[in-house]
Amino acid sequence: MSTSPKTRDEATGPVVESGPEEGGTHHDHPGEAQYIKIALILAAITAVEVAFSYWEAVEGILAPALIAMSIVKFVMVVAFFMHLRFDSRLFRRLFIAGMGLALFCFTAVLTTFHVWTR
Amino acid sequence: MAIVTPQRPEALAPEQPLNTPVRFLRRPTGYTKGLWGWMTTVDHKKIGIMYSATAFIFFLIGGLEALLLRLQLGGPDNTFLRADTYNQVFTMHGTTMIFLVIMPLSAGLANYLLPIMIGARDVAFPRINAFGYWVFLAGGLFMYSSFFLGGAPNGGWFGYVPLTRNLPGHNIDYWVFGLQILGIASLTGAINLIVTVINMRAPGMSLMRMPIFVWMSLVAQFLLLFAIPVITVALFLLSFDRLFSTNFFNVAAGSDPLLWQHLFWMFGHPEVYILILPAMGIVSEVLPVFSRKPLFGYQVMVFSGIAIGFMGWGVWAHHMFATGLGPVAVSAFSASTMFIAVPTGVKIFNWISTLWKGKLTFPTPMLFAIGFVTMFTIGGLSGVTHGVVPADTQQTDTYYIVAHFHYVLFGGSMFGLFSGAYYWYPKFAGRMLDERLGKIHFWLMFIGFNMTFGPFHILGLQGMPRRVYTYPEGRGWDVWNLVSTIGSFVIALSILVFIINMWKNRKPQEVGDDPWDARTLEWTIPSPPPEYNFKEIPLVTSRDELWHRKYTEDEDGRSVRREVTLGQPHMAGTEVEPTGPEGSESPDHVQAPGDHADGGEENGEHEEHIHMPSPSYWPLVTAIGLPIVSYGMIYKTWAVAIMGGVWIFGSLYAWALEPATAPEDTPVHGPDTSGEDLEAVPA
Amino acid sequence: MSTTVTASSGSHTEIDPGHPPTSTGLTNEKVAMWSFLGSECLLFGALISTYLLFKGQSLPGTIQPVDVFDIPYTSVSSFVLLMSSLTMVLALAAIQRGDQRLTRVWLLTTALLGASFVAGQAYEFTVFVREGMNLRVNLFSSSFFVLTGFHGAHVTIGVLMLLSLYSLSMRGKLPPSKAETVELVGLYWHFVDVVWIVIFTLIYLIP
């Protein structure tokens, strides 16, 4: 009785049953070796971040550099550990909606307080 | 096709061993009736009714508060209410109407209707749904207990600091913790309805075929999802300042009071769209039915609703134009405020176009819907004038603003909700409300409403400040204040008419499935509906599905009634033929959400038993923990607070380990609690 | 999802009555969890913004970050939390493969790493308090403790959920068909980790 699995975000047809999700239908799913590699990269970036915070030579670009590195870590955890890269687009939209709204609104608020220029 | 096997009622109650030690701890079943049945229900319809009934009682209380305010303001230098009493009454009036009336009425309607309108049997998480109601009730009662425990909240519904940081007593603490509790109800409800609409639509019910009320409620739920956390933080910061002397709003320590305003209005502005969108959805359902025409520009209506929700995040500082933000910020927010009038205006034109050249009739729901369109337009126009910064600098903190938001919230939301009440009352209650009394209600309310709030525009422009308990003689404000006060009693009279109408028609009637000759799926099932909603999950082939089942079009494009309504369960020859690429499966092969299908028979004669989720008392038990924690925190009795926390955690644990559908509950659905028996159906 | 392939029995498909088919093919629970995480962005956004607003604004002469922060110490606990995300994802992989023992190992490890993080924070807080920094001293102290306290509370709830999963697994109540429960707890856990990435950078590292 199982129909062919469809995982489109909007249903324009009859309700479908999905096939087994994990490990079955998608083949670019990271394996354990990949996860360990990602973790090592994350650890390395963290080490660099800490090192930067002590290194006077980069003081001028410290804030943007740290933010950039954090963004990389953030995206890696969300995309790979949280599987967002491989999952339905709906999840991505739900999360980005929240993130986007938060970034926009709070940047606006802090701007009205002139936080960036003080 | 789902066939619900009939049995005689006596045979259905499961055997209960007589030696069960503590009977009341047994999980209630689908047969549990009476008060305990209601207290443990997870049926979205019952929950919707409870939300609506409770909200209506709060409406009466909030209305009484309004009458008290109007009595005090009916004449100059009045001493009917002392200043501090006035502050409590006006704070609670606003807080009640927004959080305990409009939001739960909208939630109740959405709860009842959304699953049915999308062809589902219940919401995604029925027990969380019940939890939301009990938390709402707990929050409302908790907040009102303050009247007896030292005084009600008295810092305005908007709670500006540093005043609320420093006000002595526990009034503000009740406000803060009460709103936190209510926020939990709203947030869980939002997640529930979002998942329901995304995931539980009937076959063929694509997003762009959903009734527009579903769409507007969905947008409102997304707004709740993202806005509630912001006020949650604001309230935590305020409560920590009050309880633990943190410095978030401590000006002496270098804090800026505007932080509160930004956080509050970042929630507050999406909040007003939360208040209006469901009512707009109702109007978009009612106008087409009584114009006998589809909604004009459905897609545009959907997109404008989404646009309003989205843009609503970019306008919040228009509540702060007079706070010294500086010309750049103020101009930016002024522009965005102007822009948001566009999708709103589009909706108004679309409603008018829906009415245009329709075959109009004017029963009470239609009167209230048209009342919405006209009164909301007025409120919207005054809103646009607020967006002009120099004008707003004059208008802010005057009665002109009070006029605006009462026109959009009463003339808008409440009129819309009354329209929905009259429209859907036959479906929920299985009774028709009296038309004559309904019309009297409408006209009295319309006149009283305009008498009460129309003068506020004038008073505001004449300089009368808001949020003050009295005004001196000789300012020229006396006459209009008196008119307004009289108007408020006319409103009260109209509500009495409404109550009389409900009372007069309290006996069940035979209203049939579709008394209005309507367009959407809720009118395909009995009034009131059985617990499982649909005997068979419908197959949807178009927007306004029911209309297309009843009517086809002749060569001139006019609606012509079909001889036989398509898609009636168990009637041969009425199967709805799927059309187009979406309908690639015949009805027999369709698996319905919530149905437990057994085996793999492909023919149309296999039986499906309808599993409904089982009732549970854990939602109620868990909800009780929230006020316990709050009382403990307010009075700094940490033992009580900790006990409340343990209570909540323990209940959540027990809840999580309890299956959604109890294995002991019989798989065969018996007579529903409305007493309606199932017809015997040939296999 | 409504069908689950039991790993051991080849091509036999059984209907899971708890998971009827849905319009998107995704489970209700997963859609709910992602919606919830979206809303949590706003919660932490508000707390972080409050901290950033008050950054550098505390009255001079009162305690400042540079007086109390111990970057090496906090780096270690950040590393611990980061690694707990790895063990979390390994736990998920284990249960999907049907390896019950390894699932429990990784679940417990994740819980222990999370608990170490919280313990580390608690210790850090006691040190700060001893150095004269409590909730009410100034803007920095209030916003710091509330922000990191909220985060710590989230981690604690995560640890409790992980221990519950461990306990369920010990009692044989966490078969591979329930892998999604682990996945959902994992999503929550990774989110809490990701929030810490932001906090660590903005609060500790950027001067």
C-alpha cells in the first residue's frame, strides 16, 4: 500500500507516505568519519579564535575575523550536525525565518541605540 | 473508505475491573462524560468551545471595566474611581481585552475550525492543545486573583519602565507572571496549529485551496511563534529587576528605558496583526457566502495577508515616535508604516469587489462582516495619519490614538469575531441564533460603538490626554465624554441582547449540515460534528470545495445547482472525481491522516477503524503547576516555586510516557458525546 | 513518516500507528521542533542584544568583563560543548544502525559532556561572585548572568532529556523505530550548542 515517497513541501496531491528517512533514501548523508572530521575542523577553528583573541597583530580586524569564524562554525553545525543541508527545504525555511527576523529586528534596535558607532 | 462499525451503546463501554484501587487516576477514555470528560478532553472542538466560552466571560468582565472607566470619565473632576483604582481598571481592561478576549476567541475559532476546514480529524498534538487551554485559564485566573491579593496590575497594558520597575506592591508582578503564563499557551498553540496546517491537510487540499480563514490564522500563528519569545524576554528582564534587583531597566545604573519599549513593541506590533488577521479571515469567509460569489482575488488576499505579517516586523517603532529616536530612525519607521497600509488597502478593495454584483443577503453574520469592513477602514485611516511623524507628535498620548485602536480592535476584530460567532454558531452548537435579535444586537452595537469611540477622535485632537483618571472642567471635553459614556452603555445593552439570544436558543435544533448554503468543508459534516469530524477524509479537488460539489456552471458562467451533491459518503455515484495532475489517485486508495489502516487491501471495501486520540488529565495537571511557580516567585517563597517546578517536570514526564492513544481504548468509535448515534452502514 | 523498515527483518514493512501519513511526508514532531527552534532564535536574539546594548555602558569603577573573564577556562568548556555535538550525532548514527549499546554509550557521553559544561559554568559563576560580581552589581553583571544562565538552563534541560533517553534505552524502550526521538533531542542539543558559539564569540572573545 505504500505509494512512491514524495517529500515535496507543498502537497498538491494525495497524502503520501514517506519511505524510511534515515540512511535509506538519500546517499549524500554524512557518515561517522565525516562527522569526526567536521568536529575536528570545529575544534581547530575554535583554537584559532582563541589564539586570535590574544594576538595583538590582528587587533584591528579581531571582531570581524571572530564573527566570520563563528559564522562558519554555526553554519557547519546547523548544516551537517542538524542535517539541514540534506533535509526538506521546509526546515531550512522555518529556521531561517526565525534567524532572519532576529538578525533584522535586533540589528535595527541596536542601530537606533547607536551601538555600532559609540 | 472508512466505515465505522456500529454497535449498541451498552456494548461499547470497556470492562472496568471493580477492584481498581484509585479509580480517578485511571486514564479517561473516549466514553468519559460530564465535567471530568471536559476537563480531560483532547478534542479540538471541545477545546475550541472552552476557549471561546472562557474568553466571552472575560469579555464581559473587560466590558464591565470599560463601563467603570466611562462612568469615571463621563464628567469632569469625577470622583467615582480614585486614581489608583482607575489605573488598575484601565490596565486590566486593556490586558483583558487583548490577552484574555481577542486572542483566545481567535484561538478558539481556529482550534475548532482549522482541522475541519483542511479535512483533518484533529490537530497535530491534541494533548498540547488541551494544555494550551488550561494554561490560558490558569493565567487569566492568576492575573485576576490579584484584585483580591493586594491590587490588580496598574502600570498600563504596555507596562512602561521605569514606572513598572519601581511600582510598589505586587500588582506588576501579577501582570508579568500572568502574561508569561499566557505566553506559554499562545506559543504552544502556535506550534500546534502551524504543524497541523502544514502537515495534516486532506488529499488534494493544497495550500492555495485552503479556506482563507485557515491562511490568515496560519500567518497569525507564525507571528505568535516569533513574537512571543520577545515579550517573554522583556517580561523576564522586568521580573528580575523587581525580584532580584538586576539593572536592566535601572536608569541610575546606566540603563535606557527605551530598551523596554523596543522589546515590548517588537512583540506589540506583530501582536496587533495577530489580533486582526483571524478576523480578516472570518470576513473573507462570510462575505462570499452571502454574496454567493467566490472571494475576489483569493491569491492576492493570501499574499497580502502574508505581506502584512511580514512587514509588521518592520514598523514597531512607530509606537515610539515621540521618544527622541532621532530623525533617521523615525523616518525609516514612518516609511515602513506607510507601506504596510498597501496590503491592507488591497484587502479592503477585494472585499468590496467580492460584494460587487453579488446576490447579497444580509443575515447577522453579513451585517457584522460589512461592519468590519467599514469600521476597520476608518480605524485604518486614522492609523495612516499616525504614520505621519509630525502629526503623530500631536496625536500621541491623546484620545485620538485610543480612537484608532478601538476602531480597529472593536470595529475590526470584535465585529469580525461576532460575525464568525453568528456564522458558525449553528455548526458548533447545532442551533440557529434568532435573526431578529441578531439584527437588534448588530444595530445597537454599531450605534453604541460609534457613539463611544467616534468622539475620541475629536477629544484627542482637542488635546485630551489618555491614561488619565480625570480631566478638569472648562476644557470643552465634557460633552463628548458624556456622549461616549452613554454610547458605552448602548454597547452593553447590545451584548445583553446577544446573551438573551443564546439563552433563548439553548435547546438543540435540527439545523442540518449546511444552513447557509456555504462553500467550505465544515458545512459537509453534521451540526454539531461528531468527534471524528469526517466519516471519510474528504478528497479535495478545488478551492471552495463544497461549493463545487453543490454547484456547477452553465454556459453563461452562472452557478447551477447539481442534482446530486458530489462526494457524499456512502452514496454511490457521488464520489468526487479527481481532476488534473493532483488527483492521480482514486478515493479508494487514499490514506487519510489519522486513520489507522490495516492490511494492504486495494479494493474499496476494506474497513478502517477511526482511532481518535485518547483523553488525558496530564495537560490540566501540568498547567496547574504554572500559577504555583508564579505565586512562589512573587512572594519569594522559594519552596513553593520549587515545588511548582517539580510538579511541572513530573507531570511532563508522566505525559511524555503516556501514549497519545491509549491501547485500552476500543478501536471502534462509539456514539460521540453529543449523543448522536452512528447510522448502521452496510459493509 | 508512516512506514518504518525494521533493520533486521529485510523488506518487511509495518505501519507505525503513531505516525500516520502527512501532507509533506515529514513527521509532525520534526516540523514542530524546527518551528520551536525558529522561535528560540528570537529568544536568544533578545537576550544577546540586551547584553550588546549594555556592553561597555556599565558605570566606570564597577566590575568589567576584563576583570573576571578567564578565556582559557571558558575555551575549554566551549570545546567540551562542541564535542558533545559530535557525540550526539554519533548517538543518532548508532541508533539508526540498530546498535543499541553504542547508542547508549554516545547518549551518556553527550549527557556527561553537557553536564560538565554546566558544572564548569556554575564553577565560573561562583568564582565571579567571589570576586564581587553578583546579579545586581551593574549592567554587565545583570546581562551576563541572565544570558548565560538562560543558556545554561537550556543545556540542563537537554541533559535531562538525554538521560531520559538513556534510561529508556536501558529499559529496551528505545528501538531503532524510535530513532527520530533521538534525532529531535539532537536538534535541540545542536541548537543550544550553536547559541553558545554565538555567545562565546560575542561575549567572551570580542573585547
